[in-house]
Amino acid sequence: MSETAPSGTSTPATSRRAPAWLGYTGVYLLLFLIGTETFLVSPLLPTIAADLDVSEVAAAHTVTAYTLAYAAGAPFLGVLSDRFGRYPTIVAGAALFCVSNVVAGLAPSLAVLIAARVLGALGAAMAGPSIWAHLAETSPEESRGRAIGTGMALFAAGQVFGVPAGGFSVGLGGWPAPFLLLALLSAVAVAGVAVQTRPGRWPDAPRPGGTDLRAVLTVWTDGTLRHVLVTVLFLQAANLGAYTFLGVVLHARFGLTVDQLGLLGILVGAGSFAGSLAAGRLGDRARRLGRSGTGLVVLWCALLAAGVVVAALGAPLWVCLAAVMVWFFASGAFGTDVQTLLINLRPRLGATSSSWNTACLYIGAGAGTWAVGLVADQRIGMAAVGGALAGVAALLAAGLAPRVRRGAAMPPSGPDEA
């Protein structure tokens, strides 16, 4: 890891006193709740279907609507943050996320519930990329990775927490209860965000006045950003495509029950949580030594490839479970380092590139699931396709270092700066 850090990593945050860690509680809570929302509906589908008198397949459209709305809307909403600043987009996104959960909890029909989920996804897509950019711009350069890594860890924890939280809350007040509880906690987050990101507390980084919707595509015309995002596509195709079939493979090989497979989520969450925190610290250390941290991205891709293959083919069971832990440690670490790298490369396009990062995650997940599913033996498909895609991601990541060095000498990208 001898690559040199891009000179563009310095942002206005490095020249002023850093806020206390407690100053991020609002945005951290919001990231946790956005993560929770992602898989909240999964355990609720049978109850929603029965109560609204629809099939479970129809009820599952609430999940599809959320992911599609987030993936499609995020790049365009990210531009708003880069154009108008972090404060209005974080607060507006958080408020929309809160209102959407109120509507979902009171929804009298499936159509209203789906509409509420779409609104929630758009609120999350508006707030999420702005939060990542906000963390990067207001944290000191020497601890920027830790600030982003903590957010990633809480987002991952929320994803794991969403399934059991949804199931438990149903016993308190039916399927609307989880949404209303999420709305209540979201209101707390909105208040915290409104106070902690208010203008004048931590001045926003200078905004390029001409940034407009053209910036959505500008990210892809920047060779270095494009290289990072293509790497994300391949890695997430391997990561989430293989994960889709992990439960099926472990059930077939070791006879794990549904309850036992449910506990697997705890292992996945613990790995992602630990990897996110560790990557933040390691990335900060690399940058203090004058390196960009792209070598760490290569390492995470390689570890993930090995974890997927051993989890699919290894034996006995404890070896497979250890491989799953390594796999998702690498997944969480990759997410943190890539998010930090994207914002460091082009700070003025921070939210836009972060939103494309999320969109690539969803696109990669769909493509990877399709590719693994093409193989009749899902164990072989998971190992071969997942391992190969992660290997390609590692090769792509290895080519990032020279691009980052060249990109450091370039002026920031943007249609207004051409």
C-alpha cells in the first residue's frame, strides 16, 4: 500500500475546530433507522397480507418499491445536496422519512402502504448521501474514516435489527406498530439533525454555484469516480448475490432450521459492524502516512472472495460460519473505505457520488442474484460466481492507485468547473 493520498482530501473541515462526537448523534440515529427500515417489512409480510386481504406476493411489492425508489431517486437527490447544501437536504429527507412511516402505520390499503414506502425511500435517499458528505466535511481529516465508519457500522446494525424488531413489534400492536415506532424515533432524529446541522454551527463546504442535474452524469464522466463505482458494482454483485443463497446452501448442507438461519443475521451484522469500525481506523492511519487507502480496498475484495468460497464449500459448519464472519467483516470495511474515498476524491460532488454508490449497490445486488441463480447447483454458483465477481473487483481496485494519484492533480469535477 504505497499509493499516495490525493491532495484533494483536504476539505474546509481541516481548517477549523472539529465538532464533538456527540454532535453527530442525530445523523447517526437517522442512519441506524434508515438501515432498520430496509428489512423491516420482511417479517411483516404474512400479517400485512392477511390484514389487507392481499397475497404475500403482492405484499412483497412494498419491499420492491422501496429498493427501486431508493436506487432510482438517490443520484438525482444527491445533486440537490451538492447544489443547496447539507443542512436543508438532511432535514428535509429526515422529515419525509418520518412522515412516510406515519402514513405507512396508518395505511388502509396496500396501495397507500406502497406509496408510503416510496416516500420513505426518497426521504432516505435524500438524507443518506448528504449525511456521508456532512460527516466528511465536518470531521477532522485525521479521523474522517472513523466518523464515516461509525455511521456505516450503525447503518449495518440497523439492517440486522430491522428483522427481529419488526417481528417483536407486531406483538405490541399489529403490523402498523413497527412503522409508528420508527416514525417516533425518526422524529427524535429529525430534532437532533435540525439542531446539530443547523447553518452556522458547522459551515457547509463551499458550494459550486452552477451545479445542476448535469452533475448526475458528470460523476460517470470522471474516470476515477467511474472506476470506483464499477468496482462497487462487481463487489456488491458478489457480496449480495451470494448472500441471497447463503441460507439455502447452509440448510441443504448442514440441515440448519429457519430459527438457526435467523441467528445467522446476527453473525452477518456483527461482522459488518466490526469491519466498518476497523476500516475507519485503518483508513485514517493510511492517510496519516500519506497513502490513499486503495490498497485496503484491494484487501477487502480479496478477503470477501475467500470468505464467499469457503462459506459455500468449506466444512465443518464452524469453518463456514467463520468464513461468513470474515466475508461480512470485509463487506463492512469495503463500504466504509469506498465511501470515504469517493468523498475525498471529489468533495464538491460528495453527495452525488455517494448516492451513485448506493444505486450501484442495489444494481449489483440484482445482477449478482441473477447470475448466481443461473447455476443449477446453488452451492457451486455461490462459490464460482460470487468468488469470481469479487476477484474481478479486487483486480479493479488494484488499478485504483495510479488513477487516484493522477486524479489528485486534477481540478475538482463538475459541469460548473469545466
